[in-house]
Amino acid sequence: MKLTVLICTHNRRELLARTVDSLFAAEKPAQIRPQLVIAANACSDDTHDYLGHLASQRLADWDFRWLPVPTPGKSQALNAALPGLDTDWVVLIDDDHRIPDEFLQRIDAVIQSQPEADLICGCVRPDWSGNEPDWVHERGKYRIYPVPVPHFEPFDQPRELNQNDPIPGGGNLMLSARVVRANGGFSTDLGPVADGLAGSEDTDYVLRALATGFKLYYDPSIVQYHYVDPTRLKLGYVLRKAYERSCSVTRVKTDGSRPPRHLWRKLANYALGGLFAFNVKRARFFAVRVAATLGEIQAYKLGPPSENLPAGNATEPHEIR
């Protein structure tokens, strides 16, 4: 079986190297020689130097290639890399994740045990250090969402997911070759661009696959750990993410109509709640809810993502075998 790990990265060389090191340290199934492909998206730091050095090494048990994608946008990077992959399965990993030792073995086991699965997803857990503020762990009435550090772990047991279940992001998602061939590209109207915080290119992709009959299987034994960036644990970042992510998520679900009235009522209620909040926990919660609701309203103004899904562009890949 051919297995390709695809990482898209933008100006995060140190985190990328951490992710790659953990991936190379993972135990590999005997029948698989995996390939790593890294799409360097509009990078202006020393990412290209790092990838060039990596390509010059003789990597035991891995094939490696990388390609620069000059057009900014994660969707652009995905669309540039995917069509050129000769593989049975593509494993999508974010450039700020840590890979546990058993990761590749668990993927292989699930692929072998679930032959009807077209897409597979696992858990993404924050890689907590213990130094984060208490409010990020709040699970009560005033919990903050969307969360500043991704955490996807909707069920304790393996199961098939449908369109009404929680939809995974692209940080721990496996695509069969048949999905890559049939599902088109990732929407370039969605997803982060440069240092932006928009998303939902992955949600849109998965929902389109499910709508055409492909099967998505979730197994919580496939785990990745998301780096906890201290700068994400500040109110300004959380407000910005709430606005941009709520906007992109809502765009996937819109039909081109005007913002519904209930959004304006919700905005007024949250604003009033913040005005009369008499402690920091309540004030933070209502401020984030206001930002998220404004993002939802903006989504209706922008309308649904375009159906035009271009293949992207890239220069020739740099390869070692």
C-alpha cells in the first residue's frame, strides 16, 4: 500500500521541523514505505532552506519531496500538491502538530479493518504544557468557543460519521485516492491565507464527499497533538479567530440569502450580556460570542463559497528517493 503524508506550511519552519521530526520517529508498518510531501505556501522565512537541506539527506525508510506554492492560501497549496500524488491514501497533517509513535501503525490498522471507508479521521488534542490559563479549560456555561487551540474528539468509540455529526478539520484526515480523484479541489474562497485565521476549506471538502456517497470513518485511536501557542491564549487572538472562523464555517452552510433575523437578536442579546457582565469570565465569554455572531452575519453578506475549484499552481517539485 502506498501512503503519502502531506503537510502544507507557511512561515513556520521551527514548528514544521518539530512536526517532521516526530513523524520520522513514528513506528512504520512493515509493508509500507511512506512518502512525505511538503507544500511550502508563499514562505518568506527560511522554510525553503530547511526543506532543501532535508532533501539533501538520505532518509531511511522514507521518500521525500517538496514543492514551493507561490500563491498564498492553504487551499492553493493543497490543490497544487494533491493532483501529482501517486498513492493509495493521503494523510493530511498540519505543520504545528506532534505525531505519537504509534500514529502510522494505527492508520494502517484502520485502513485494513475498514475497507469500505473512503475518508478516515482521528483525534486532535491540544498539547497542553500545564502553563496555560485556567479559562482555556472551562467547560461550563461560559466556555470559550471556537476554542483557541483545536480539539477534535467527538466520540469515545470508533464509528462512521455522517453529515449531521461533527465534521473533522484537515489536521488529522486521511483521503483515499478515489476521493482525491472524484471530489475536486479545496475551495479557494475558504481556508487560511498567509497569517489569516479563516478555515472551513476542510469542512467543505468533507461535506461534499459525504454528499456524493463517500464514507467517513472516525477512530479515536489515531491521535495527533496540536502545539499550544501562548499567543493564541490572549483575548485579541480569540476574538479574531471567533470572527473569522465563524464566518468561514457559516459560509459553507449559506444559500445566498440575507442574514436571518435571529442572528440580529442573538447579537443584541450577547452585546447586552457583555454590557452587564460583572466579572472577567462573563465579559470574555460575551465578547467572543459577539465577535462570532458578527462573523456569521458577514458570512451571509459574502455568500456561499464558489463552486469553481481550481487545481492550483506550483513550480517543479524538489525530490529525493
